[in-house]
Amino acid sequence: MSTVNGGISFWYAQDGAPAPREPLPGDTSADVCIVGGGYTGLWTAYYLKKAVPFLNITVLEAKFCGYGASGRNGGWLYNGIAGRDRYAALHGHEAAVRLQQAMNATVTEVVDVCEQEKIDADVHRGGVLEVALSPAQLARLKEFHAAEIAYGETDRELYGARETSARVRVTGAVGSSWTPHGACLHPVKLVKGLAAAVEALGVTIHESTPVTEIRPKHAVTPYGTVRAPYVLRCTEGFTASLAGQRRTWLPMNSSMIATEPLTDAQWESIGWAGRETLGDMAHAYMYAQRTADGRIALGGRGVPYRFGSKTDNDGRTQPQTIEALREILVRFFPQLAGVRVDHAWSGVLGVPRDWCATVTLDRSTGLGWAGGYVGSGVATANLAARTLRDLVQQDSGQSGTTELTALPWVNHKVRKWEPEPLRWLGVQTMYAAFRGADRREATGHTATTDRVAILANRLSGR
């Protein structure tokens, strides 16, 4: 059997495409208009409607809910957030600790809402295991582990090679760090269940309705314009398609493969009974999960960026990227060299110029936005949505400052990306540097991080 390439993602191939919702029928009005039917938009609609049931909320989605990263990601519900160190530098260590604590609690929040709303998203709370496979990776792992503890994550554990193998038998792993603040899930089951819960509350969702322009109190589409006091942009990696937003967030490409279901004997050889989400300390890192139906879904960077901030064609992935991901799978688990890859796909994630996730409401215009999650959006989107809810309520006089609106990522401003071709050249050079550094570190015997990778990080603002 050949590998299915594209078709949005394996998650949609497994769970089926959703029944289409009607597009916007014409000009209309709402109290809140949300642009984007992924996790951020749907969670925002959910929390706003729960807080203020009489609100008239309209969600506009260009394709269908979950077409973007929300239906293509690796299913990592975890407590990582992009930009924490920068926020510590800007606002102080304690402010960053509060942000991290909010992310820790967000993992539990998503799990709890799934239970309350009866969303069966194959959630399994096995934590996150990040492994080191070279002396340089081990040195970075120990620094990373110490930093997480300094941000208040005192329940994190550091393992040596033997303890790591007892959890997952990654060939060549010399150490790992594990946190309980993580879970694996089925991304499409989550987004479908969330959309259904939002509609049950009385929120209107229009699909096949691309928004071409957002301006104060207006969301413009080919089918009509929605007028609303609050227009919230929740478009993440597809933000560049909006008028005036080409250089706001860079649509970074990430790719994944899913294997055929493994046999009991193969799982016995690997371990992984705890179904931890699995990552590494490479510069061009990988991420993986053991799915509920016994596959390995594994991802990493393929072609990192398309010229002109273009996005993909329904997830189709280049053959060399599929092969590169398969090589990672076999390097981690050589006993799986003969395992079939059933599906491959790609998608985009939003990357700000300073690599910091943000949530904002401009009180002078009623325009709000959240995103720039840099690949950590499954949980971060939930925190962003609850924060947008609080910002809207605060602006409308329904509440005051809350713990969420006081977090350091709120109303953070960042400069735009460079124009082309500098943008394309910079990203291609950065990831070429990271891959070269990973190769040198894998064959080297020093605990020092490759100097080229250090330089690439500094130049990119990562």
C-alpha cells in the first residue's frame, strides 16, 4: 500500500471530513465577529458565549473548522509557550512564572472541558518526555530542565539513560526530562467536538467564507460584510492571506507522517506504555505521539517556508520530507525499519518576528487577535481564548482586570518580518544551519552546542 499524501491530514482521513456548514448569506451584524474556525476562534466563541449567553457571536471560516493547524498538528496538549524568556526579560521573572503557571493549568482546563462537553478526543495524560541523543543535546537538556524548574515547574523529573529507556526505548538516548503537564490527543476529534459545543450554545458558524479584509467593526468577505463592535482575528498561520498582514506572522511549514498500526510485539520492543508525547533536543526538533489506535505519528520541519508567505495545497508533502521523517523514525526505533508509513501531510503555524505568542485587544478600534504560537498552539490557543474573553468583557465594562489580562503576553507588540526575498532567504538559511548543526552534534563528542546553531538563533531572534 502506498503512502497517502495530503488530503488535509491523517486525522481527517481517520475521522472523516465534517459536514459542510453554510457560507455567510449576506451582510449581517453581530456583537462579536471571530475570524477563523480553528482552536483559537472556537475556544474564544465558547468562553465568550458561556460568560455572556446573550451575545450574538458569528464565526467566519475560509474552508471548514479545523482546516488549518488545528486539524493537522501532532496532538501535543502541553504547557510550552513561545516567548517566555523574552517576557521574563521585558517584564521580570515573576511575570513569566505567572504565564507558565497559567499554561500548566491550561492543560487541565482543556481536559476538563472535554469531559464536561463529552468531547471524546482520545485524550491521554501521559506527560511530555524530551530526550537527548548526543553530549551537546544532553547539555542543552540539563539547562532546559533547570530553567523549567526555575519557572516553578517543581514536579518535572530528570532521567538518565536507564530511566529514559524504562519509559521509551529510544535508541541512543542518553537522558531525558519529563513533565506531567502534557497529554496526547486526536486533534480533529477535539476541533469537531469543540465546534459542535459552540453551535449548541447558539454561536453561528459560517464555513467556506474567506475573510479578505479586517478593519474596525468590519469583517469583509466575498459573500457580504459582518459588522460588529469587536472583530477578533484568530487566523494563526493563515494571517498572511489577509489584506495588510503579509509580514505580520510568518507561515512556517511543519510536516508529519503516521505509521501503520504496530503489532503488540513491536510495541513491546519500544515500550512507550505511558503514551507520553515524545520530543528531542535537536535544533530542528522532532515531535511524536503514540496514537490511540496504536500508530506512531511523528513530525518535524520539512520545507520550512514557501516564498511570499504562501500556504500549502491541502497538506501535500514533498517526497524528500516524507523520507526525512521516516529516517528520524528509524533512527529512534531501528526495529521499525520495515514499518509502512500510511499517511503524510503538512501544515503551517504562525511565527512572529520575535518568536513570541501574543494576545491583544485594541480598545480604540475593537480589533483583537491572538496567535503566533510557534507550534505550541493546542494548549496556548485555549489560554489565548480565555484571555480574549476577559479583554472583551473588560473593554465592554462587564469586568475589570483579571489574572489573565495581567499576564505579560497581553498587548505585546512586535515588528513585522522583512520583505521578500530577505524573508525567504533568512528562513532557508536558518534551517540549513540547524540541520547542519544537528549532523555535526550527532557525530561529535563535545557537550558544546554547535556555534553555527548559536549564531542562527541570534540572527533569527528565536
